[in-house]
Amino acid sequence: MRSIKDLLGRRIRELRQKKQMSQQELAEKIGIDQRNLSNIECGNTFPSKSLLHLARALNIDLQELFDFEHYKTDKETMLEYIRANIDSLSASEVKTVYRLIKSMH
């Protein structure tokens, strides 16, 4: 199992890329150098003093930084969950899921 540093680093990278920010841009926003941010994203260091600044710079709640449940779930478990819940979606939600999957292929 991955350590909290690994999971948090991966999550920060994911959120940064989602916001289309470079490491340099995010590092400047939170007042650290790019090398330090790289170490955080690689899971080498824990950003204890920068957590609140990271959340603010990414425009998210602090709690969202620790939302890495999707990293812990294996593919088969995720597929089972999708199959079990797909029928409860509205027509527009099914369209959204369809478009999302279609855009990946």
C-alpha cells in the first residue's frame, strides 16, 4: 500500500494538472521552489507547512487534497461499482458518463 506522502503527492499533481498549472506556477503561488514541489509530488516529502497554501492555490477545500480513495481501488472493484450503480443514474447522467468514456477512446 502506498504511503500518505505518495498518495498526497499524486493527488497534488493530479489537481495541479487539472488546473493546467505547471509545477513552477504552483510553487510560486505557495511560496516554495519548484524542486520542493517536485519532491512533494513524488512523495519524497510531506508538505505540512504548505497544505493550506496548496489548497488555496488550487482553489479547493483542504479536505479535497486528501481525497485519494480512487487511487486505492482496483479496476475490477471500480467496474463492479459502476455496473451496480449505472441503472440509478438519470438519462442526462448516463449521457455524461457515455461522453466521458467516449472522449477517452
